[in-house]
Amino acid sequence: MAIQKSLSLAFLLFFVPFLSSSNATISSATAGLPEAEALLKWKASLSPAQVLHSWSLPATNASTNTVSPCKWTGISCNSLGSVTEISLPSAGLQGKLDNLSFPSFPNLVHLNLSGNTLTGTIPAHIGALYKLMSLDLSANSISGSIPLDIGNLVNLNELDLSINHLDASIPSTLGNLSNLSILYLDQNRISGSIPPQIGNLKDLVELSLFQNNLTGPIPPALGNLMSLNRLALYHNNLTGPIPPALGNLRNLTDLLLYSNQFSGSIPPQFGNLMNLNRLVLSDNILTGSIPSTLGNLTKLTYLSLFQNQISSSIPPELGNLMSLNTLALYHNNLTGPIPPALDLFTSSMLLATISLVRSQKASEIALA
């Protein structure tokens, strides 16, 4: 009897750890299974793509620990076997996002499907990706509106929906994305106005909305974006005066507002933008004079104000712009002599691409 008890005890000591280990393995595989199924369902809706060849379930007699999609192309997982990244840029994917069940990926942090041929709309259930930090759907053929539910992705740091066929307006819910540093919505068909709620994004470094159908004025609330380096709003139908509040953006290096319908004068507060490298306000209907405060922008290399209705003379303070290599002031109503400081620039070759063209009236000048 003692021998039997010893054997039973030995069996338990051997078998209990085995059960514990097996349960852990099965639990890990089961955690990955819904994500694998969601990916396979999406794959089945896409046109065949060689890059997704590894996306398949094991044979029925294979061990359950191979169910996880963590070794599939473009998929990364955490230590528990849950998908944290789907990265398939320029992978030849053709199809729609509708059949990709975003709620099946509670731990997804990065989603990059850029440079493919995805069509259809962005489904509202993308708002279930609460842990998402970067979303890149750029350079596809996605249409429709930006869903309001994107405003639920409060951990987003980068949002790139550029180079698509998106229309409708920019949802005000984007103002909820307080951690956003990159917002690219350029090269779409987006209409309506710029929502003032964008001014809530205090960590925004780059805001790119160019080449859309945006209308209305620039909201003064954009002057709250104190971390902004680049503001690109060109090739839209924006109107109204340029808000002086943009002069608060002391970290700006690029301010690109050309090819709109801005009116009024150039805010003298732009002289506060001491880090500015490019200031491009051309092809608008700006009036008034060139502010002498622009002479404070000693880091400026590119200044373009052509094709406006700017009048009066060229301020001599522009002679302080020792880093300037492009100055474009032609097609305006400028009068008076060329400031001697600009003559000095051309003679000393400090201004690399400047040419002077005098009209029939000696007092009228144009710089290109």
C-alpha cells in the first residue's frame, strides 16, 4: 500500500505541471484565435496577394500553439500573443476595409496599410482601436467621409489619411485627439471649413490640409498650436483675413498658405515667427503693405508674396534677411525704388535666385 501511495504521489507531481503548462499554451493560442480569424476573413475579401501567403490556419491535426498569427507577414504581437501591429505598406492589397473587424484587435498599437489599392470607406468601427497610436491609410483610393468615431482614438500620435478620395468635412471630433503630433489629410476632396477644435491639439507638430476643397476662414484657434512646425493649407478655397493669432506659433518653420482666396493685409505679427524658414502667401488677394516686421525673420530662406494686390513700397528691413535665397514679389502693385539693401544682396550674390524686372513705369517694380 505504501508503494502504491508513493507511485500515485509521483504521478501527480509529474502530471500537474504538465497540465499547468498545457493550459497556458492553449490559453495563449485561444487569445490569438479571434484575431487570426478576423485577419483570414479580411484576406478572403481581398484580391489574391502573394504577400499574404503566410496567412493561413494550421492543419487540423497540428498542435494548437500554431494558431497564433504572430509569425504571419506584417503582423507583430505582444508577449501574450495578441496582435499589436499590422504593417503592410505597398503590399499590393486590393479590396476594402469593411471586412476587417477592428474590434477583434483590442491591443493594436500600429496600423499601416499605406500605398495599396484599398477602396470603399473607413468603417466607423475603427473607433474601437482604443490603444492605437499610429494610423496610416495614405496613398489608397478610400472614399467617403472621415468617421466621427476616429475621435475615440485618444492615444493616436500620428494620423495620415492623405492621398485618397475622402470628401465631406473634417469631423470636429478630431479635436479629442490630444496626443496627436502628426495630422495629414492633404490631397483629398475634403470640403467645408477647418474646425476650430483642431486648436485643441496642443502637441501637434505638423498640420497638412493642402490640396482639398476647404472653404471659410482659418480659425484663430490654430494660434494655440504652440508646438507646430509646419502648417500647410495651400491649394484650397479658404477666404477671409489671415488671423494675427498665427503669429503666436513661434516654432513654425514652414507657413504655406498660397493658392487660396485670403484677403486683407499680411499680419505684422508674422515678425514674431523667428524660426520661420519658408513663408509662402502667393496667389491670394492680399492687400496693404509688406510689414517691415518681416525683416526680423533672419532664418527665412524663401519668401513668396507674388500674385496679390499688395501696394506701397518694399520695406528696407527686408535687407536684414541674410539667409534669403528666394524672393518673389512680382504681380503686385508695389511702387517706389528698390531698397539699396536688396541691390546689395544681388551684387554680393547673397540672394541666389532674385531677378529684377522693371515695367514701363520706372516707379513700378517686380521681383521674381
